[in-house]
Amino acid sequence: MNKRLIVRLAGRVLLVESALMAVPLVVSFLYGDGDHMAFIFSMAITCGCALLTSLLRPQNETLRAREGFSIVALSWIAVSFFGGLPFCLSGRVPSLIDSVFEAASGFTTTGATILKDIEGMSRSLLFWRSFTHWAGGMGVLVLSLALIPKMGARSVYLMRAESAGPAPSKLVPRVGDTAKILYQLYIGLSLLLTLCLLLCGLSLYDALLHTFSTAGTGGFSCYSASVGHYDSAAVDVIISVFMILFGLNFALFFYLRQRNWKAVIHNSEARVFVCVVSIATLLVTVNIFSAGFYDSFGGALRRALFQVSSIISTTGFCTADFNTWPLFSKCILVALMFIGGCAGSTAGGVKVIRMQILTKSMVRDVRRTVHPKGVFTVKIDRRSVEESIISSVQGYFFTVILLLVSGSLVLSLDGYGFETTVTAAITTLFNVGPGLDLVGPTGGFSMFSPVSKIVLTMWMIIGRLEIFPILMLFSPTAWRK
Amino acid sequence: MNIIIVGDGKVGYTLAEYLSKDGHDVTIVDKNEQALAKARDTLDVMCVLGNGANMRSLLEAGVESADIIIAATANDELNMVCCLAAKQMGAKYTIARIRDPEYTESLTMLQKRLDIDQVINPERATAQEISRLLRFPFAINIESFAHGRVEMVEFRVDSSDPIVNMPLSKLHGRFPHIQFTAAQRDGNAIIPDGSFEIRAGDRVYATGDRNSVTDFFKNMGKNTNRVRNAILVGGGHISYYLAKIIAGMGVHLTIIEINQQKCERLADLLDDVTVLCADGTDQEVLDSENLREAGALICLTDRDEENLITGLYGVREGVRKVVVKVNRMKTTDLIENMGIESVVSPKLTTANVILRSVRALSQSQGSVIEKVYGMLGGKVEAYEFTALEGAPYLDIPLSKLRIKKGVLVSVLVRDRKNIIPFGSDHIEAGDTVILTALAGTIVNLEDAFA
């Protein structure tokens, strides 16, 4: 393992992060909210540490799979840690663990918060919180790849370790170009959303904040009532649509830009995603309407659509307290947390494509019991999926379940009830944000013990990086000489 | 440029490696997932799983906007179909690898009918390289430029050579028609200047026209006679092409091939060649064919290890020229340290030929690149450019042209005459300019000047 190279490249990412902190610093000066010193100190510390790492001279530049995974894992842990500094240094979040939790929740686009009084926070800190969603959504390393030229041919390992989905692929032959295209699309869609929100009458600050949170599928808002604060049908619908868009594979937008309609139409993952959203919306609408929560069917539909798209895209915005909804609707929402968005999106969760592969391989196993000698392949988009990918998806799913159970066990020591404990583990591992009961839309994570908070912070990062990069970091064989 | 490479074998992979380093956008198509996985992990290229002649795979690889498609699968017919399909679908320039001797006669017709822009035959190219080595047996490597007017010959300097320990500025007085274009010492490549002193053990490139080069080696006291008889171990395509190429050179060939059918076929196709059906790696067989008296031993079996061992045996027996074919190894200097100096690699030869074409297609305003040749294990490259009218470097004395470090303007060819340039010489429009430079420093002639 080339440890110096790992630390050095992770340091480059920190350099990008310290540059990102300049944005909330400007906001702080504009509003004069008094937190500018916290940002200046954080920038200095982050930048200083980054420069320290650049003193390390690696013996060689060989970057193999294991180094790639370690760089990504280490970068994310470091970025979350340093990202928490502004909260801590400003004195508004006294505990360092809480600060790091908040930053990890931001970068991993979870949106789970330990803040009790959101409106009492300074404007720049709220801005930073949402801005971390935007930066983390497409990936901090992909951002670094787009910004820093020539990280080397093998930087493909970095992108693969950070991108969502079972077999991430490039859009164009070069990694750097792919990263640039992804960010162009990301910025383009974000600008469109900001424009739409401005037209709905939001202030520029509110529009930007909610754009960041929607684009990264994060879920931080500047109001305790989240998007429900505006109580506007237009805002609800616009954000619902964009949450679904950001839950789609970004390759689709690339194909659209290239006018490659076929590739878009033949993408079964997107079709399944939209189908699941429609069916879930319909079921929830009927359920909450018949239970008498809303007077009109339209009102129920609006809330249901928003909540379903918010949960399946793992954003975590709320327009209604779904804690009070009937159990059936709540169960649907928890099921949607498992599914998550599409591969290659900013969303979390297991991902639609993995669910497709798992379902089809299950069907195949059933057919195999009927025809013991039969040869069946699992096909997605009329192409057979390699056996190695199928088994890695199955392994991934097992690990997810294992992490959920073990995480719940640790949380259960705090004794906050079954629903709270289990949904807290689910919602952090899948980067959703709100869970049920105490961690529901109106609740928060502040009551958990420090140990639980550390575990949840790790779960968020593990979930964002799709488990294996972080687990590899703790595997002794990877470090053995 | 957008380049599609069909077939991720030895040649395909090497090409992808060089072309992506040159800054092109490369997409590889292959039906073997494992071969693709290697390329995907180690190179900055895009990989498409599928058959290269299949429309869907080609579309997925972006054939409509492809500038060049290179079909380099193991199958000649597939390569042809692939190029045909790609051309119909919009690829601008097609290159096919076709190597079966059965097709060589009908090649012109095939190429025209199938609209293939360029055909490469690795075995034939390798055979040509070997034939040049037989002509100048004292050379390690030879490459010709400017339609054969300039030869670049690599040789190893012995301590008894009269050029040892003299600065090049003095040597030039003695050999006015020879330019020393590159040297290798202790594994490092050097572009020499006037103060450079050649030492024993160096590998040096001497450049000039054919007669000057021959005279130079005669003056050095080297045996410049060509090889009279050669033993070939292995009777594959290369042996066949080599026999065809040197048919008129007066070299007697003995081909030793273990496979009876191949032997019969060679005997059927070739005249004036002795074909033996025996194991050429067997030292008994070699001894009984009078290996010590042979002018050259050329090892061309499919296995690198056997070629090496046989070659080493030839070196020990004192054969004047030993040539070894290597398929897999990248570190040719390893083999050179063992005493075998001439190593041919069909993979690298092919990659070199295609690289040249690709570079020639991506031309600049001020010059046309005619040829690129990798020397000293790829550490140094020699370029042949044609200077065009209106370029900024014309008619300025070279001493004022701030030439970049690590670049040497080696030879100018003007009106069919070679000029070994000095500071007072200048480049004129229409000149053929031969440069040597450390690999990766230049792409166009303009790049040579700061």
C-alpha cells in the first residue's frame, strides 16, 4: 500500500474543501452574522493540514485499486471532520462530535440533524450545511477530478469507488472529461431549479439553499418545517419533480443532450424507478385520503407525491409530518428508503438497479429449482449481467442487512424505542435523513449518546460510499506489507 | 481524435496505451470481459463489451463520430467485416490488421472493395525489420527515413572503436556525413550535443545516407558484409514473409519447424529454402545444421522463453547475428543485458506503424508529420516532418531558433540531398526535417522550438 500517495491525494481533496468554505464566508460577510471568523479559522486549519500532506513525497505514483479505495475512504472521513469545524468554532454547536455528525450528514447528503433550533442558526452556517449537500452529492473526489487536471490515468479507481451503483462506467473515454460532463449537467440542472424556485417567489438565499439540498438529494432546510414552511403547491411540485430528476442516472441527461433518445427509452432502471414512484404515490394517496388526513384528493396527492419522491430519492424534505400517517403509508416509505435512487445519481439507498438484479436472480433461483439442469442468465436491458456482479450485489445486500442489525443493536442501548432505533439506522445508512417516531420529520438526532452518534456518522459515510471502501480501510490484509 | 480499437489483445492494448497517452479519446471493443477489465483498470479509456462487427457494439462505441477505427482482432475476416461496417456507419479512417499470406495477393483488390484505408500486417512488418538487420548485421536496429535516403543505425560501441572518448564536435570533422542522433548509457537515453563523448558500452544511433553509414562502419573496422546464410527457428507467417522479402538478396535460408504440415506448406510455397522438420530449440539439431558457421540465427517460435534460450545458445556459439522475437515482454533491456541485442516484437512494430498513421492524420498547420519511430525502448523518438510554406520557423538560422532541450534537428533533406545541419543552417519550405527528441516532448514540428 502506497500510504504517502494516499495521504497526499486525500490532502488535495482537503484543499478543494477549504476553497469551498470560501462560499459561506462570503455569505457571512454579506449578512454580517458574525460567523466569518469561524470560517476563516476553519479554512486556515483545513488548508494548513492539506499543505502539510503535500510535503509527503511518495516513492512512486502507482495507484491501484486498493489505493484508490483507501483514498476515497480517507478523503470522506477527513472531509466530514474538517467540514464540521465551522459549526464547532462558531460556538453554535458546542460538541465536536455533533459538529462532525452534522457535516457528515451534509456531505453524505443524508440530511439528519442534531440541531434543535434551526431558525436560531446563523445564515452562513445554514448555507454551509446545504452547500455540503451539493458538494457531496456528485462526490468530492469527482469534483477534485474535474478541478485538478491530470490525477493520472488510473484515477478511474477513485471515480469508481465514489460513484453509486454496481458497475459504474464512464460517459466518455477520459475520467477527467467524464467528471467535467457530470458537473456540467449537475450545475445546469441546479441552475434550472434555482430559477424555478425564484419564479415561485422564494428569496435568492432560500432558493439556493433548497437547490443545494435538492440537487444533492440531501434534505437540509433553513426552516424546522422544511419545505412545508412555504405551504405552496407550486414549490411542492417543482421540488418533487426535481427530486425525482436528481434520483435518475445522470448518464440519461448526457444521452438526452446528445439526442440519443434510444438509450434513454431503453433504460429499464429509470422506467422501474418511475413506476415505483407512481405506484407508491397512488397507494399512499388513497391510504391517507381515506383515513381522512386531507379534505381533497388533490391535497392528499400533493403531499403523497412530495413525500414519496423525497424518500425514494433519499432527500428527506417534508411537507407533512408522516409520523402521524397510517401505518401502511409509513411502511411504504420505509420500503422506499431501501430502494433508493438509480445508479449514477446523487441519491442513496440500495439503488434500483441492484434491486432489479436481486429480484431477477431470485426468480432465476426459483426457475433453477424447477429445472435443475437449466442454464439461465440474468438480463438487464437485454444484456446479461455477469455472474461476478450478481454475486457482489448479493454480498452487498447481505452487508447492508448486517450493518442495519448491528447499528440498531448499538443504538438500542440508548433505549429510545424500536421504531426510533431501527429507522435511525436505516435512514443514516441509506442517507435519507428523517426516520420515524423520535427521529421523524419533526424530530432530530440530538438525544442520542456520543457513541451512537459516532456510529451513525460512520454509517452515513459507509452508506454513501456503498460500504466496501470503508470496510477495506479496516481490513488488515489491505495494509499488510 | 476519437479512436475505436476493436480487439483488446496484445496489439490492441499496446495501441490503446500509447494513443491515450498521446491525448486521444480511445474506446476499446472486445467480447472478452477479462481482457477488457485489464484495460479498464489500467488505462484511461472507455471499454465496450461486444463483437466488433456487431452494429450495436459499434454504435455504443460511438462509431458515427469516430475519426479512426483500428480492427486488430486475431481474426482477419472479422477485421475486414468490422472495417466495412464501421465505414458504412460513418467512421472516417479504417485500419485493419490482415496477416494471412492467403490474402496478401488479393490485398489491393480487397482493400479497394472493402474501402479499408490502411492494412497492417504485423508479421510482414516484422519480417521487413529482420531483413534490414540481415543487411547491416553490425547494427542492433535500423530504421530508414525520407524514402530510404536517411538510415538511422543503432550499434554498440566497443572499447577498441576509434570514436571512443572524443567529443562529437571533433568526430564531425572526421565523419562529415554522419550525425549522432541518440545514445543510451546505463539505461538512460541521451540526446547528445557537441560536447558529448562516446564511451565504450554506449548504444549510439549513427544517421546518414546508406553509403556514408556503410563507410562509417568500414572506417570503424566493422565487418560490413551482409549475412550469407541464416537459420530460422519456427515456421510461422514471419518466416514465410522473410523468405519472400530476402529472396533476391542472396541469403540462404534454413527454416526449422516442428510441425510436419507447416513444413510441407512452406516447402510448397517457397523455393530456394531448406525446410527441416525438427525441433529447432533442440541444440543437437542446431549443431548438426552447422550453427557456428551460420551468419545469423533468428528465433521466431510462438514462445518467448524458447526463443530466448535458443538465442542465448546462439550467442554462446558465436553466431554473428542473433535476432529474437518477443511477444509478451515489455522490458527488452533485460534481454539485451543477457547478450542478445536485436529483439523484434511484432506487437511493438505494429503499434509503431499505427501510431505513425494516427499522428500523420492529426496534422498541424506548419508541418506534415511523415513518420514517427520509437528508439531505445521507446525512450527516444525520431520524427520525420515536411516543413510547409508559411510556418514560423522557416529561413531562420537554427542557432537563433531556440530549440528546446532534449530535441536535436538531426538531418535536413533538401532537393534529394542530405544536410547535416549546423547553427548557421536554416529550414526551408518543402524540406524534410528529421528530429530526434526524448519521448513525449513534441508532437508537431513547431513544438521543437520554444
